[in-house]
Amino acid sequence: MQLLNHSSLKQGFTTHAVGLQEIFGTMPFESRPRVSDLVVAEVLAIGQHDKIENRDGAIMNLFVGDQIVGAFGNRYATDQFEGYVPQEIVDECDMLSIGGVFGNVTSKHNVMKTPTRLRLVGAVCNRAGIPLSLINFGIKSLPTNGSGHRPEVILVIGASMNSGKTTVAGMLSRALSRAGFRVAAAKTTGTAAGKDGRFIASCGANPVVDFTDAGYPATYMLSLDVLLDIQNRLLGHLRATKPDYIVVEVADGIYQRETEMLLESEEFRRTFDHVFFAANDSLSAECGVRCVRSHNLPLRATAGVMSQSALSIREAERATNVPCLSSEMIVSGKALDLLSAKPSVPAFERRPVSQLTYQAA
């Protein structure tokens, strides 16, 4: 065993649930990497990621020769990298995310640089020489709350990566907390990074948890059973704090593997009392509304990037016959009106252009 000097390590956000006393040393790799295995790596060449988000959320610059602690995981990011855990023992790999997820990049968005390259130093182990996995430090399942308290659960999904889901989740949290409600939040899928959780917390949700708290640095390529277990553990933890509302964000778009699997799961769908759909434009909103309604989910409104334009809002509402809310509308209380009204889920209908009454500027 090679002992670790914490003062010389840069530890990624992926490690935040692991006590520092557990990160004791490194051992040679004895088997092929698995999702959630903790490892120490040396930076060989700086590429796309020239920084790492540490376990406290601070952003630290990376330099060649730095030793960093992260975890193996798969990544799905249409705007960034597609990457996977190596299928055999290897000496080198790539840095897949700023939070310290490691693997091999297989494709990337054209605007991305080549990935930052890492040399694998060894598997992180505890004092007993046992290799560590994040899974061993995840939130445990809690028994069902028998008190009768049942918070309403809001699902935020979207058309794609960067469609505005986190902003919608945050604005809903802010509107509810400003109205005097206790709000908690969870992000159940994605790739490790603390920014989204901190934003939602700053909007008034408390506590805020995500899949890293359940022991996973990323959720891409996990089975449906594991995804449901992650959600159940996170929601059980939040329900124990007795909030009035829980806001749940699912990453990426409705055609991403894990999101699509979850939407097709009855166990997942019956969790939610309200759904908000974030979209980039009216076309993706129209497709998203049809998808949400095909699963009989209680859609309340669309929102997201498209809501930054008053014209886009009107276009989306005509295409979907569903309210489209900007961030300002959500915070001002219009989302709360939709939650309290609990409207039915009408059949899909698009209003013809001849019915429009646009006002000239």
C-alpha cells in the first residue's frame, strides 16, 4: 500500500460523500475497473478540462503532474463527451467531467477539445487495504414514513441537455419557498458536478441531494432497477425531512437512455403529482408534450430556454395548448396557481393559426 498525502491531492466532487479518513492509500489494480471505483490519477496532458471541482464545490486549476482523486463512470453528454469505464485494467484514461469522473472518451461534440489525459496511479483503499467504491458510502434506504405526511412531488424533465431544466427546478423551488412552503430537491440522473445542486439550494430548497449521494458518479448505462433504487433512496431521505414539496430533476432529454427508461416505468411515473417540461423551442415543446401525455403524466406547463422570448412563449402555447412559463412567471406565482388548481390532462390539441389574436408591438 502507498500512503496518500491529502495536502498534495486534488479530490473531485465525486468523493464528497466519502470521509477523508477513509481515503488512506492506493493499491495496484487487481481487476478491471467498475462504475464508482475510487482511483488516484496523475495529469499527463491538459485538454478540455483544465480545472476540477473539489469535494467542497470549489473550482481548482489543474496542471501537468497534479494527482487527483476521482471515480470511474460512464458519461452521456451530447454537448460534451460520450465516455465509458475501461473494460480491462489500463494504465491511462480520460477525464470525463469537471467533477472527477474518469473513463475513455469515444465521441465528443465538435466544440470540445481533446480530453484531459490521466495516468492511473492506483485504486484508493482504506487503512485495511480494501479498495473503495462510492457505492459503499451512499444514502441508505429508509422505511416508509408512517406519519401520514406526504409531500407533493414535482418532476422536471426536458427536451435535451441545456434546455433549462435546472433553472426551472430552481425557480419552482424559489416560488414555493417564497410562498412559505418547505421545499426539498433531488437530481436523480446525470454526471457528477455540484453546480446544479448549489443553484437549486440557493433558490430555497433544503436539503438538496443527487445521485452522487447514493454512491454513483454518473448514471449513464445503469440498469432501470438501479435507477429506481437511487430515486427511492433519495426521495426517502428527503421525505424524512417532511417538506411540503419535493422537486425532482432528471438529466438530459426524454430520448436519452435513462430518462426514456424511467418514463416507461410505472413505478417511476406514479411518484409524481406535477410535471414541468423544459424545451429549447416550440417544436421540441410540442414533441415533449405529446410524449408526457402519452405516459399519462400530470403536465402543468412548459418552460425552459424557449421562455426567454415572449414570441417563443406564444408560439409554444399555440403548438401545445399548454401554458408556457418564463422564470419570472414561475417566481411571480403562476406556477403555484397551476399546482393548486391541479388541472386535468386534456387530450393533445394544437390551436389553428386562425384562432390567434397576437397584438402588434
